[in-house]
Amino acid sequence: MQLIIISGRSGSGKSTALHQLEDEGYYCIDNLPAALLPALIGEVGRGDFDHFQGTAVCIDARNAWQDLENFSAILASLPGTVETRILFLDAQDSTLIKRFSETRRRHPVSSDSMPLAEAIDKERHLLENIYNSASLVLDTSQMTIYELRDTIRQRLLSDATSTMSVLVQSFGFKRGVPADADLVFDVRMLPNPHWVKELRMKTGLDPEVQTFLESQPLTAEFYRDVCHYLDTWLPHYRDSNRSYMTVSLGCTGGQHRSVYLADRLYRHYSALYPALQVRHRELQ
């Protein structure tokens, strides 16, 4: 039996994720009390839901705080035949504040005595147990609804279940480290094409930028060391039954150096990891 639990902070895209799973043929329930999860699994296990791809539920900060604290114990009480995956969605605080300001909806944790920014921070602590149990964390700060739906299809619902799903992504430190990063490599010590007038408006996907970076001895040395690290440790992550891994490379603006290296790593490891994907956060 397949069970997908969707969680995350309010405004991060949980409704979009649940609707996507519903479109994919999952039996979906929003705002399920976590304490009722074992009863739901028992009901689904009776066989009346066989025409669904699986079951998906949203469990978030609207739950009773006691159930959120006991989340790990509730999960452990489920039958061993249940294949559980937890998708945790998050975004930068500034993004969440902007989204709530635009929709003018009330945050579920806020009150007359608690401003929005404080409620968003409190929600992070309320969901800490679910976050720590997550199979996959997605940072939706720079994603459109359509990009989020595509990412869920590609990473969460991929048929490549026999291997680890790896995402290589570039980003700019000036906009913050992605919340879904598992491994972070800082490439800001490499020569910056931004200071070359002819390259400033180009990206790491352009041949001129690639030629510039490949002419720098530090680039080759750094790339070699990163490959050595990944060659050594990615198999260990995979062998420990890790289903998802996000390798993030960051430079100042996320336009040149990190984009070049992420794309080069993607091309290098595509044959080894069939579920490999690449994403350039600042170029979206």
C-alpha cells in the first residue's frame, strides 16, 4: 500500500501538491488529524480503494500540537506493508510573507496578538518532527504552480523506483541557500565571469562563459574534487535506502559559475543515475 504524506509551512504549495496527486489517481484527504492515520490505513486496507494509485494525506500545523509531537510514534504504528513517503514543502520566510500578503488569507497559526512573521516562524517549530522524517524536501520559493506540479511528477512519482533520485541545482547565495539542499558546494572562490564585460549578461550555459571558466586552473581542480566526493559518497547514500538527494552548487548570483558546474555534473552523472535531474533556480 502506498501512502504519501504532504506537509510543510502554509503558503508553500501543499494544496497544489495534493491536487496533483489527485490528478495522478491518488485518494486524497486534506487536513487529516494525524491521530486518525492508523484508522485511515485500516479502512483503505479493506480493499475498497484498489482502483486508486495510492493514498495521499495532508498533515500540517492545523493539527493538534500533541499529534504533531507524537508524529514519529504514529508513523511507527503503521503496518509494515505500508510504503510511506513524506513530501515536505517549504519556502523562504520573505516568500511566505509575500504570498500571504497577496492573498490576504489568515495564517492558521496567527492571531490578533501574533503577527504574520512570528506565526510563520512558530509554524516551522510545530512541524519540526515531520520535517525530520521527510523523504523529500522541496523549496518552492522560486517555483510557479506548474513547475511545482512538474517537480512532483518527476521526483516523487517517477517510475525509477530502483535507484536514488538525484537533483543537481544551481543557486545564488544572495537569495539564500535552498531549503531542500542536502549537499551544498560553495563555488564563490572561482573567478567570476560577471566582471568580464562581454560575459556579464550571459549564463553558465553559454559557450563563452564555459570557455572562460574552463581556462581557469581552479575550476578544473574544484570540479575534480567535487566528482571525487560524489563518486565516494553518493553510492553510500543510495545503499542506505535514501530515495532522494539534492546536490546544490552556489555562487553569488546563481548565473555563471554554479550554473556551469551544475550542468557539467548533470552531464557527467546522467548515465550513472537514470533519475538524475538538473535545475537552475535563478534562471527559472
